[in-house]
Amino acid sequence: MTTVASFSIDYIQYLTPDGELVAENPPPIATDFEKLKSIYELMVLTRVFDTKAVALQRTGKMGTYASCLGHEASHIGIGAAMREEDVFAPMYREYGAQFYRGVKMSEVLLYWGGDERGSDFSGPEHDFPWCVPIATQCMHAAGAALAFKLRKEMRAAVTVVGDGGSSKGDFLEAINATSAFKLPMVMVIVNNQWAISVPRKKQSSGKTLAQKGLAGGLPSVQVDGNDFIAVYSEVQAALKRAYRGEGGSVIEAITYRLSDHTTADDANRYRSKDEVENARDFEPISRLRKYLNSQNQWSEQQENILLESCKKDVDMAVEEYLNTPKPAITDMFDYMYDELPHDLAEQRAYALKLEEEQ
């Protein structure tokens, strides 16, 4: 018997849950404290925003919302590693990455408030809007990456998928396209352990999800998704390979969904409180704060000032959202077809009549 090939998946971690730097030769970002402090501030802002967004939904001021609680290091690590000219194809909870790239908090609220004008967000115009159909954003990113290659542009496409989404054909097809055409593409699996109510152990018997990338011939690695330094460094390294024409990569970021899947979900029905509380010991914000504290780069006074500033910024975004005039009811009909089919034309006229009668 001859071994045709053998593979392994490396696990990357630089910061322990206690905020200790464990690597002998950490990447430069580990000692760039001004950068790390700005990242920490954005992580805290994202969490304050997330808490407020859930409250808005609970009080009937917004529709269903997908929380990002516990994902801050994974998401902001992705956004911070990208260049502006790269393309980001998110799913529906990567707010930290999008905030880093210039999306406004009020625009996120508009979207989840049912106003599609929120999808016309700030930041790079070439980034894709939120994608609720599971994993289809992976194929969108592959298409963008193919365009970059054909145009000989030194740009890359970055997409995110969940552990559940990594079981979808769209994700696997995107891996195949990236491998076959050697596309400049980075695919990040944010493994938060739960595909709505389906635990990771029931989704796949594989030891990792990153190995799905190996099966397609792509360099693949697993990182501690609660360690900003690890996520940032590996995404940056994958992007550099893409810029050099070396093709795509898959990164599995291990984290935990501390919230319900969305505000339409009740996670208490399928997972224990002990599991969630244990996961809080590994969450990303306290980890980075402990590290900054240990390096005398952060203080309780700075923390209090930051929290107050974040609260004010989020409140301003909420006011902007709440005070935005509602879109015309006909908007839902006017931007899909050049000429409306007769049944939708009838519905449009009826909707307009109802609005005028109110």
C-alpha cells in the first residue's frame, strides 16, 4: 500500500482566554498597541450596538435581528486585515467587519427595520449587501474573485460562512471554483458551534471544518476565533497569498454564539445555560482587555470613558434610524422589473390605494 497524500490542520492561537501572549514570535500586530486599542474600542462599540439593537427589536421598534454577541474578534479581525479595494461578501451578522469598512450603525438598523435602503450602505461601494440565504454569498465572492483574476487586478474577495453553512453545496462549490481557477479568495468559516438549533457535533464527524478546504486543494487552517491577533494574522496571510497569485484559502475560526441565533429564536430550548456561561470564559472582548491591561495599555478610567462614548454614538445612530422617513410603499414594486407583470401591477395599485386611504 502506498500513501498518495497526507494532510494536517494547524491550530493558531496567540492570546489565551486569560489574555496571556503564548507565542514566542508573535506577529507584529501583537505589539502595535495603538492599533490594538483602536480595535478594542471598535469591539466594545459593536457589542454596545448589538445590545441596543436587540432591545429595539424587543420593544417593537425593529424587525428580526441577528446578534453578533461573541463574534467580535472574528468579524473585526477579518475587516481589519482587508484592504479597501478588496471585496467583502458577508452573510448577515458581520457588523464589526462592516463597521471597520465604513458601514454606519444606522444603516444596519434600517436594514433590520425592513427598509432596504439600509443595503445601500456606506463604505466600499463594491462590497456585497447582507445575504440571508445560507452560503450563497460564497458563490458571489467566487464570481468577484474570478473577475479580479481575469482583469489581472491585485485584489481579493473575502466571504464568511457559518458552521452550518459550510455544509451547503454553495460553500463546497465555491471551494471547488476557487481551487480549479486558482482564485484570489479567502473563505472564513466562523464556527460558533450552533447552526440555529443543530450543534456542531451533529453537522459533521470531521475533526475540523477547515479540512473541507483541504479536500478542495486549498491551504486551510483553524484559528482561535476569540483571539483577534490570530484571526487578523491568518486572514492577512491568506490575503497576501491571494495577491501573489497563489490562490484561495480556508480559515476556520472557533468561537461561540453567546446569543440566540436571531431574535426569532429561543436558544434556551436546545442548549443549557451552563454551556453558555462556560463559553463566556473564552469570549473575545475581556481577553483583549486583559492583554492590554497586562501591558499597561488600558485602564479602568479609559474603559469607563469608552463605554460612555459608545453609548452616545449608538444612541445617535438609533435616533437617526428612528427619524428616517419611511420609504414609499411602492418601493417594494419599483426596483425589480423594468415593466411590472400584470399581477404585481395590480398589487401595486392596491397597496397605493390602501396607503392613501389611511
